[in-house]
Amino acid sequence: MNTQRTIDAVDLSIMWNRLISITDEGAAALVRTSFSTLVREGYDLTVLIFDAAGRMIAQSAKCIPVFIGTAPTTLSHMLRKYPADTLVPGDVVISNDPMYGTGHMFDLAVMRPIFDNELLVGFSMGITHLPDIGGMGFSVSATEIYHEGLRLPICKLYKAGMLDHDVIELIELNVRVPEQVTGDIFASVSCTEVVARHVLEFMREYQLDSLTELADAILTSTDDAVRSALRAMPDGVFRNEVQVEALGEVRKLVCAINKTGDTIEVDFEGTGPCVGAGINVPFPYTRAMVLYAIKCLTSPNIPNNEGAMRAIEVKAPLGSILNAIPPSPSAGRHAIGHFIFPLITDTLAEIVPDRVAASSGLLDIVTLQGFRRDGSPMAATYFCAGGFGGAEGLDGHPTLPGSSNMGRTPIEVFEPLTGLTVLEKSLRPDSGGPGRYPGGAGQTIVMRNDTGYPMRVYAMANRTLFPADGVFEGKAGAVREHWVDGEKMSGQGAYTLAPGQHLKLLQPGGGGFGDPALRTSAQIEQDIERGFLTPEGAKSLYSHAG
Amino acid sequence: MYGMRLGVDIGGTFTDFAMADANRGWTAVHKRLTTPDEPSRAVIEGVRAICSENTIAIPDLAEIVHGTTLITNALIERRGARTGMLVTKGFRDTFDIGQEQRYDLYDLRIQFAPPLVERRCRAEVIERLDHEGNVLVELDEDDLRTSIVRLVEDEKIEALAICFLHSYANPQHESRAAEIARELYPNLFVSTSADVFPYAREYERWTTTCANAYSQPMVDAYLRKLEDGLAAIGFTGNLSIIASGGGLMSPSMARRYPVRLLESGPAAGVIMAARIAEELKIDGLIAFDLGGTTAKGALVRNGEPFKKYTFEAAHAYKHKTGSGLQLQIPVIDMAEIGSGGGSIAGVDELGLIRVGPRSASSSPGPACYGLGGEYATLTDANLTLGYLDAGFFLGGKMKLEPTLASEAIEGVIGQKLGMELLRAAWGIHDIANEDISRAFRMHATERGFDYRRSTMVATGGGGPIHAARIARKLKVPRVIYPAGAGVMSAFGMLLGAASFEVVRSHSQPLETLEPSKLGDLLADAADEVRKHLLTAGIAAEAIELDCRLDMRYRGQGYDIEVRLPMHLSLEEQLKVLPALFEEAYREVFHTTLEQPLEITGLKAEARAPKPGFMTLGGRADATPESALKGTRKAYFPLAGRIVDCPVYDRYLLRPGETVDGPCLVEERESTCLLDFGDRGTVDTYGNLVAEIGV
């Protein structure tokens, strides 16, 4: 069908925008009522619309990268089990299978077919990170997927509008906070209903009998835009690898990127096997991270939909740490998965030098357990960021998270929560990778256990062995270090912080961009002034006389 | 207590004046060019002009209410004072470390607003409190003195921000430091974080405190010039400045808290909308304003505008949320989107038309201004579609050039997409409407506000052209067009009342909260807010007090605001709190939990009585001649074509008269557009009230 004839740029802008607006509105309603802090503060959710053929045409704009491209896979598995022609109005299908979804079981997908009278016109879906899914909780401690909680088969939560109470009871019996978990599930269910209703109203307003023609136009324009961005990049095969810490082991992530004409293929052949901890990455997550990286480099402003993925193919060897299959656990798949983004951008740096940033220092995640001064039990997770990588014409920003994006907890909120006293939170000079545009500085955080009780510290740090590398002759940043008083601790493991002891977290710098010899004296002086370099560091890292 | 009053709003291009005498329901307006080099000059000249035009003696003016974008511009252009900062040892780099979160996940080149205080002007101070306000490390006064002397003598600071950890729980160290600074340098402007906004969250509180100190010297100088100038022409009344939260502040409050003057202009339109809601008993209302660079929407429930206590000023990167300065001030909660009259239209990488957020501003402005602007803007589209009268823009003060508008649209959109002119112009207009609708839907949904059952009030120069169509997209059934939409920011101020609000952190499990403790907390906050109003000359018995608690289920990360029933005793208030909380919680979550409650904060606001409601319209004495001016060719897609659209003179429409869409209703600074199926009726206040067709 020739879509250009009937839908012009004005219609397409308005109708496309409206569909995205419907998903945004659905997501906003879900965020507002969600019991999960990750959903509330990190937008760990998404809402989507598909056409009758199961093609994803609109996705809420604000969501974390893991949801890029995963939902179409989820829907196709749902439709394999419950073919579209067997669905009836009022059906609601759910799944939290990490293999078909986003790589861990916290994310529950809720799907509803949209019927215009008896005619199936599309699907609405909401996916949110539940407050709990049983098992060992949100940690990397599992050694098998069975430890990680409730893995539901794809099933119907509602059949023709009738709730399956057994499914709800099954979930309630398996989670720690059943009220909150079912609260979030029903919020997703009503979200899909509202989205479906708005889609039907939209179709009536624009007198559409089906979404197919509009979907064709949306997907074609998107695909065209992505391909034209790809065509503008030089062809070639680009290879790269990176070593990562994997709980006492080291794993190599290997990738080959083949960019030909208007397509790109990313193959992780050669990547090492899974490990016995919940940091293995199921394939949908790997693919989402690749799509995210390529989107940043080619077409950051294009809305997410299935058209944006047609020109991009992703492969990873089955059973590798980037294509984990049960029984390998994966609750903390982000710990390894976050390295995919810098691996892709570093690999493509030579053909899009002006669009990449060097690797960043990434996030530090420390979980603390013990008691507050008043004896009440305490558990808290502390996030802090290393420096961001330098880029063409742009110094790396200090202390800015890469790949993932959890924000800081203010000290004035953190202290009453934990009973720790933070004595210092300052820039870590000389930690940014030297470069013409240096990597951003990391930070030094010192906290004292003032609770009067011993405190357990669970560290999930990376970059303690392998720093953020520079690009184009830029140098690597400093590595991450954890200290208790005078003793250096392992970055990945558990230890005790006795009352009065100091925990010191040294956050890594970002990688530098370009030859440090090209950094001017004036710039180096300013780096000293701004606390990014010490005079000694300027001398040793830049041979700056001062 | 409210006699002859004058509202003055300094905009980028014009300074607007609106005068009202509540006793006899009389109003007048005046408009003149802003004098950017010295804004107070246009104010003084305008006061003199509007008084003489209306034969009012300046000494008869009881009050002048004033709104200014001085602080907003100073933060954007970085024109404030050289400012120093004293900060708890260990935390000098708080601003450089920042929020540790990216506001755009897809852009690897995002940038953040540089700190207002250079790192060399920040000095660490030996002192430390815990979150309960206990002293962990005593304030080292010698060390403090040395730092202050260095900042003033070597760094030449003019203002000082004192920012210590947990000072919201105990202001003692900050106060002592301020005392020492004032002893050493009596002319130094000093702001302490516990005074500016005593709320936990050091990064935002300190940013706010620095912004406050940074603005103090210029606000002081500006107000002095204004006060002197007004005194010189014989003004003896009250001078008030409208604050971001919608309340009026005295000059001394403004000097102490200049950061609260941010965003004062837009607040006035919302005040007008809120007063309409109150007067017409409308429970849910959307206040919509479309100006030169942005469109804004605010929600009003039962006459109270939604407020928030965080505000981002001076975006530093591509107009993006997250790139600006993160401040804590009471502010009317507005959705803002880069779709204004000057917003530039273009074709994006998907081959779609986009409008804004880049703006041609007022200079060179839209192509049709004929000032050399080449961009096709929303105003160019509205002119091409026939919605604006080229000869009657701003009441004929400015001539528009339709050919320049068409050429710009042809060049930027038409040729690129092979689209005929009218279709392209319609695309710009409709896409702006869709973008605004989308922003409002999100804003309302995030706040649990049912916009489909609400009423819209349209103000701003461009609001009335777009309101009916946006309402239609949102399924909002009714739009109210107050008269004088284009001068509403000056007039709305006259409907506001003096008020002052404080927000304080206080965390405590509800079951351990004794009535006496609650009493102390309330009394303490109430004393502070009342004090500001008493000092401004408001009689004690006239001050009304509004107190709210932030509450949550213990362990949840989300606060719910609960208004205290102040007519009850403290014991009874505590007794009903759980039920009030559950009611508010149920509205958000549709359920309640079996968990203990805690309070996390306290808000107290003192308010003076509001002036009587009045409008700029309602000329019952209008001559009975027909308001129909004639017709103009305008594009109405619901008719599928250009129609001969009736054009009415707003000033000749009498209460009770109705007009049917499609039609245009013109006044000097704005035009109301009603579409097919819409029907407008003039009410007794002179508002045009349109029922929107479906």
C-alpha cells in the first residue's frame, strides 16, 4: 500500500504523537501509583502499543534502555502460546520469563488485546519492575535461577474479563510484600485497559478502521531514518574486546561489528561462558543494550518502535555470559550488561569519533545491613558514580553514571536512614583519564559507622581491575577502590564494618579522549583550579611544569 | 483595605500596567516599551502616564503590585554578584559532583549548569551536626573568620551563602557564622540555608541559598531605585512584589528572599484563573497561557493552584529539563513547553514537522514582523491561516506582513515536503496544539487530575487562539476567556494577596508525636510566617493560617500532603491524622496499607485576605451596536476549507450575548478562536465562556 498517498507529514506527526502520548500517559499513571522505588525514581517501566500484526508502533518516551526492543519478543512468545485468533475481548496475558522479557524476573509484562467490537486491532502492554518476586531478592547471590524467585509461565491473568484467582494467589504466596506486588500488577492491568480505550477513541476520532496503514507509515519512516543515518557512516568490520570482573573470575566480552551500507550486525562470538552468580545476561538484555548504544550513536531523537530495529542484527553464542540460559541466574544481569554499552561505543569510535564518549567509570553499588543507633534493623543500598568519559570537544563530566542511571541519595537523607556519618564526599583529583578532553573525575566518599553495631557491607563494584579506557590516544582513568580504615577490600564481596570504622569508596575516573599532549597549559591550570588535578598529578599525568 | 491598586508586569518587550478600584469595579490598562537598560524607568514613567490618563492623583494609589523577571534573567545571563560560600568541611565539591544522574539517556554530550559560586570562592568550615541537630563538631570560629576575610579581601565577594549540613534541624551554627560575617563586614549580603529553605537535601538547599545570595545585591539596588523613583513622583502607598508561589511579598521580604521572585510573571495568570474557579465554583481547572516562547499550564483544584517546592531555573543545554539549577522554593506547579508564538517550525529527520523549542523570540521575531526574521514560526502560521489580523496586531500598534509569513512557511516546510501552503501552515498550528495537549495530559495524569472533567482558562497573547482546539483534543468541555488576556500578568496580580510560606523537614513516627510537640512545631512555623506578614503591615486578626504535613507509610519513598484541620484541638488533630492520610493516600493508590505512619515535613503558610474578585471586562454600558466587525477569510479544516469567518469586537459584546463558531473575537492584545460547534456566551463578568463542540 502506498502510505504516502493517504497519510501526509501533518497527519503522521499528529497521529504518531498521539499514540506516543497515550503510552506516556499510561506510564505516568503507573509511575504515580507504583510501589517500587525503581519505577518511581528510575522510570523502570514501559508502556507500549502494537498493531494487529504484533508490530510495536509506540512506546512511552521515558524508560530505561533495557526496554528497547524487548517487548516485541515478549509479545511474539505470548502469541505463540495464545495465537491472536484465539484471543477474546477481556483477555489479559502476563509473563515474567527472563528469557522472553528483560532478563530478570522482576519485570512483569501485562498484555491486553485491543478489540474494536469483535475485531482485533492491536495490543497494549505495560511492563513494570515489581517490588519483589520472592527468591533471594534483588541481588547477585543466587547460583541458580531457581533461587531468584517466581518464574511464571506465560499465562492468562484474565480470561474474557474473569480474573484467575489461582494465579494471583500463587504470586501472593511467593513474594514478601504481596499487597504491594498485586497492587502494582492490577495497576498494570488497568493501565492496559486505559491505553486500549484511548487507542479506540483515537481511531474513532481519526476515522481509522485499523492501525495497519498508520503502523506502516510509522515503521517505514523510522526504518528509513535509521538506515539513512547508518548509510552516512563508513563501512567496515570492527572488532574489540573488554575484560570484566565476574565475582572472583574474569570474563572476556568480545564483539565484531559489521557495518555494511544501511545495516549493522553485532556479533559477540568468542565471549566467555556464564558464571555461577546472578550476573549472567540473558539475550534480550544484551540486545537491548546494543540497540541502546546504536541509537545513541545514530538516531537519538527517533521514538522507539520496531522500525528502529530492522536494520540492526545482534548475535551472541548460546550459553555465553551474554546469552545466558536457565539454570544460569540473572537477577543482577546489569552488573555485566552495563559493559556492553562502552564496548559498542569504543568499537565504533573510529567511524563516528564525534559522537562517542570514552568509557565511563560506571556505578558503584554498595548494600549495607545492620542496625540503627536505636537498635532497629537497617538495610540500604548506596549508589555513587565514577566520572563520565571525555568526548570530541567536551571534557568528561565528573561523577556521572554510565550505562545505568541511578541517582544519588542526599547525605541528609542517607545519614538518618543508616546511622552512618559521611565525613567527606569530594572530587577525586587525578582520577580522570588524561586526554586532550580528559575523562571526568571520580569521587572520594568516607563514611563512619556511628551506629554502635557491626555493619555488613555487600559490594558489587566493577572497574577495580579494569579501568575506563581512553580513546584516540586518551588514557585510562583511575580504578575503583574500597577501603576499611587502612585496609584495601575486595570490590566484589562482603565484609564487616565495625563500630567507629571508616569505609572509604574511591570512585574511578572516566576515560580520556585524544592525546593528553594536546591539552593546553591554560586548560591544565584550570583543571587544577576546578579540583580535577593536583599540581603533582598535572606534572605526572601531563608533564605540566606548573 | 484594598483601594486603588496598580499592577505592573515587566515583560521582555512590553511593560504592562493594570489599574483597579475594587470599591467601584473600575479598571484601566496601559502598555509601553520595556526599558531593558533600566527597567524601573518604564515603571515610573508608566505609573505617571496611567495615572494622568485616568486623572488619578499618584498619592491616591494605595498599592503597586509588581512582577519582574530580573532574577530569572540574572540566573540565565549570570549577571548576579560575585558570591562566596561557607560549607561544612568535606563537602566543598557538592556542586561539582552534582546529581549523579543523566537527564537524557540518549545524548552522550549533555551538559549541566555551572555552579553559581566558583570553587575558589567556596571555603570549608570546621563544624558538624547530625540529622537531629546535635553538635558532632563545634564550630571553629577562628577558622571561620580567616575564611570570611579571605573571601572578601582576596576574592572580592559581595554576597555570602552559608551552607552547613543538617542546618534545617538546628540553625545555630549557620546563624553564628552569619553573625560573625556581619560583624566583620556589615555591608556584606548574607544568606543562610536554614533561613532560605530549611529542608533536608543539601544539594538543592545549598544551590537555592547560593542563588539567593547571588541575587541579593542586585535586587536591593533595583528595589531602592524603584522605591526612590516612586517616592519622587509622589507615591506613598504600599509596594508589593509577586512571588513564584503566587503570594505578594513586601520589599523587605523580597530583599531577604530574592530567589522566591523567580517565575513571578506567569503566576499572575494562574491567580486570575484560580479566582475565576473560586467565583464560579469550578472544582477542576486548567490555566493555560501561551506567550512568545512557551506555553504553560497549571492545575487548580477548588480555587487552589497546585504548588510544588522544587523549581529548575536557567536550563543550560538545549532547553532540557535537568540541565538547569535545581532550586527549592514554593512555586505554582506548571507544565511548560517550548511552543510559543515565536517557536520555529522545521522538518526533522523523520520527515515530520516540528514546532519549537527553538524560538525566534521578539527580535528578530517571526518572519511576519518584518524585522529580518527568516524562520517560519507559529505566529506566521496563525497569520497565514487567517486567525490574526495583519492590521490589528497589538491593537494596530504593530503591522504584520502576510507575504513574509507565507514565504517563510513555503521555504521551510512547503518545498521540503511538497505540501501546499495552507496545509503546511495548518500543520504547524495543529502540531503545536498537539504538543501542548500532550504536555498537559502528562502533567495532569502525573498529578492524578481528571482533565476531561475540567474547565480551561486561556490567557496570554496567544492562548485564546489555541485554547478551544487544545480543549477539544483534551476533551475539556468548557473554555473561559477572561477579558484582557494579553495584559493578564499585570491584572492578575491585583487579585493576589500577601502570603508567606515555609517548608521544614521534620521526621518522626506518628505514634511518638505528642500533641505538645505538634503544637511546638506548628507554633514555631506559624510564628515565622506570621512575622513576615505583620512586618508588612497586615493586621494580626486578618491573617489566615494554612498548615499541611507531609506524611508517608514508614519505609515508603513517597510523601502525601495532608492539610491539618486547624479548627480542632491538637489532640483531635493527631487523632484524625491517620484517617486524613488514608483518604489522601487512597486518592493516589486506590488502596491503603497496614503500616505505621510517619511525618517527614511541615508546611505553613500565612495569608492576608484576598481582594474582591473583579475582571477587566463586563461593560454592561457597551453601546447596543453590533459587535460584528465583518468577516475574514480563515482556514477551518472541520469545514474542509477557507471560510468567511465572522470577526467580533470583544469590547462591544455585552453580557448574555452569544457567538457561534467558527468565529474570531478580537481584543487589542489577543484573539479568541472558536471552531465549528463551539458556542461562546459572555457572562456577567465579561468573560467569554465557550462550550466546546465534540
